[in-house]
Amino acid sequence: MAATSKSEAMSGLKLISPTAIYVILLLAVPLATVILYSVLTGGRGTISLPFTFENYAQLLEKPVYGYIMLKSLLIALVVTFITIVLAYPVAYFVSFHVRPERKSLWLFLITIPFWTSYIIRVSLWFVILGYGGVVDSALASIGLEPLNIASYSILSIIIVLAHAYAPFAVLPIFVSLEKVDRSLLEAGQDLGESRWATFTRVTLPLTMPGVIASVLIVFIPTVGDYVTPKLVADGKEPMIANFIETQLLKLNNYAQGSAFAVTSMVMVAVVCLIFILLNRRFIGGQK
Amino acid sequence: MKKAPFLKSYTIFYLLFLYFPIILLPIFAFNDSKVVAFPLQGLTTAWFGEMAADQNLRNAAKNSLFIALSVATLSTILGVFAARASVRYRFPGKAPIMGLIMLPLVLPEMIIAMALLVVLLSLGVQLSLFTVIIGQVLITTPFAVAILTSAFQSLDRSLEEAAMDLGETPLSTFRLIVLPLVMPGIMASFLICFTISFDEFIISNFLGAGQPILSVYIFGQFRFPAKVPSMLALGTVLVLFSIILLGVAEYFRRRGIAKAGGKESGGFL
């Protein structure tokens, strides 16, 4: 038995080796390099020994780093919240009120926008929200004042991001809704609970794993988004990704840029962990 | 099915919101005005003509096509290795290796792009279309693995064993039995990776050394108001193109599930 499992292990390792070697060389090594660079001494275009925590100390000293980090986190949290709240009823509708053979058609309709021309969608928002753009000209044609939403940078970043990542949120919630045992809901109502009470006491807790998955799947790309802040607010409100670009490429400071990148990765990971821990009592309750 | 008129109208409203900018694309692409604003000015196909005549755009499209085909091929091959290994075998280090392969799904793309860029620059590697391909494969492989894993999972192990009992070698069994059965999954993976790569911006922008690539080109053109209408024409074409690709991918994915006798579990991912 031991011999067969050993040969099985060998075959498995051999089979996965091309993919494994690829990701080790091109993903693990670069990430490790960034972590290494973040504790080296850097200057404009140079990087050298000795090891130092100076780069991290700088992050604490200069308020701009903390500001960018906090702003990105807050924007991403607001976007995530809006996205999930808007998506939940849609997932609920498709799971509970659509005939089984029609469900995949609805899901397909919801996911199409996610796969199509991200750059064009985001750029279009600029045209839509901008001064004299689609929204303003439509308002003007019915005799209303222009809003010029694009001048409110953070508001427009939130609108565009909430739209860009909306389809992400529906699928995980839908999958967890599909797993809810319908007889539980009937039992709740037979025992005299209202439909709303059944929802808050049975359905919602049972689907929390899906909600958490949606939170993560929206939060992570949102907090690291590069295009939207660059385009919509004309780059005046940089988020983490834009700032990393500035540090690494414009200022050519690999050490400082790496420290910022590592810190933001850790921040994102910590926020995700908090979400998972907060809801640990729901996760694992359902398989 | 219970009726839920309120939920249904909300869902339709939500779909309209999702499709909002995409619906505007054809409306303004055919609008006879340099300014993207209401009221509409009448019908024209001039913007499509301007788009077709743009030599830079053609170069960018050619490069994007080359990148997307290479990325889709490479990541589907890497995906087959990883999905087959993870479904079929147990081996030490499986969880961390699979975790690393799937990591780009939960890592902001900018971090991956910058980490790779820093290493490439430190090694003195010249940035080119090739470096874009290398980077994009990291992003698309997790999607390939996810799609192919479900394709390999729905495979009936006894068919392979039967073939081996009848004297086929492992390699010929794979070619004659396994490959035809997972072919729909492979097609779906190829099309999805192609779509993602064609649409990808961050890696193309930072690892592309300013080479014309479609997404980067579009991003640049939107800064010039005069160029916006022809970009909308291009957008109309691209959206149609990707809807067709996705429709075909969905068809293959479902056929794959039906072939293996499985049940529809809804959507990609």
C-alpha cells in the first residue's frame, strides 16, 4: 500500500511540475523579491544592503501613506457594502423565483457585463458623469441643472467601482442560496413565523458563507483597482495601486515602493481575515 | 414557483444598471455628433469607418490577438496539468502548490504586475509582448484550472481503468479516453482565457514597454474627446465579439457537463 501511494505521489508531482515551476518562478520568486527589497536600503534607482526597517518607518512617519491606505480601504469597504446589498435580492430572486431550467440563462445575463471590455466600461463612465456628458445633457434636455458628478472624485470612484464589480457579488450568494434546504423554510413558516422572520433567522444566516465569499471577491480587486482612480478622477485621488506606481516607476524607489506594496498586501489580508473571523460561526455550519 | 413581482422588477432594474454603459455604446457609436451627449443627432456609420481606417488601432488589435491566443494556449495547457494532477492524484505539498497557482485570484493584479516588473527590470530583461504574455498567463491560469477541474471531476474513473485493462498505455488512454471527454472543458477554458487576456489592462500597460496593445490604446484614446466616438464604435464591435465568444464557451461548458452525465450547477467559476 505504501508503495502504491508513493508512486501515486510521484505521478502527481510529475504531472503538476510544469504549472508548479511556472508559478514558483514567476509568482513566488517575484513576491519574495518584493518582500526582500522592502527591507533593503534604497534610493533613486539604487538598492543595496544593509537590511533596514527604514522603509517601513517612513510609512508611519509621512501621513500621506496612511491617508492613501485608509482612503483606499474605506472606498473599497463602501463599494463592497453597496455591491452586496444590491446583489443579494438578485441572487435571491434567481434562486427562489426562477424555474430551474431558466436559472443558468439569468446567471449568464448577469455575468456577461463582467467579461466584456472593462476598460471601455470604466472609460465610458467618465463620458457619462463628466461635465456636459450624458447625465448632464439628459438633465439639461428636461430643464434641470447639470450635476457634474465627475467633479466629486470620490463619489464617482465609488459609483464606477460599484458598477464594475457588481456581477462578482451575485454568484457566490446564489450558490449558497441554492444549498439552503427548502424544507427548513417551510418548517419555519408552518411554525407561524412571518416570511421576513424566516428570512432573517434561517435564510440569511445559512447564506452567510456566500456573502463572505462575495465580500472577499469584491473587496480585493476593488481595493487594488488602478484604472478607475486614474481615469475617473483625473488621477487626483490616487488609491493604493496608483501610489505603488508612483513610488516604483516615477520615483524609481524600489525599496520604498516594495515596503508600501507589502504593507498594503498585509492590510488587505488582515481585513479579509477579520471578515472571515467575524463570521466564523456561520462558516462550516453548512457544507 | 411563487410569484414575486417586486423582486422581479428589482432584478430587471439591476440588469439595466449592469448593462447601462454597454447599452450606450451602440447608441452613441451610430450618433452623428462629435460630442457624446443628448439629444441624439441622427444616424451615421462614419465612426466605424474612422475606426477601420486607424492604422495604430489595427496594429494594437493584431498584437492583442497574438497575445490572447498565446495566453489562452499556454494557460490552458498549464491548467490541464494542474487540474488533472489535483483531481487524480494525492501528493505531498498539493495544498500549497494549488494555493500558489490560484493565488492571483485573491491578489490585487497591480501587486503581481509590480512584483514581476521589479524582477524583470532587475534582471535586465527587455520588456516586450513576450513579457506581457508571461504575466497574463499568471492571471488566467487560475480560471483555466477552475474550469478544467470541474471537467476532470465529472470524468468516470472506470472508463480509464477499462481502457488500461484492455491493454492501453497510460498515455494512449489519456489521448483516446480522457482527452475527448474533457475537450469541451478545454475549449471553454481556452475561450475564457482568451477573453480575459484580450480585455486585460494592468499587465499590458506595465509589462508591455509602450507597445500598442488594444486595452492600453483604448485607455489612451479616451483622453482625446475627438477620438471618443470611434472608440465607442470599437467598443460596440468588441462587446459583440466577446458576447459571441462567451456564448460559445458556455455552450461547450454545458455540453461537457451533459456529456459526462452531470447536472447543471450554474455559471462559470
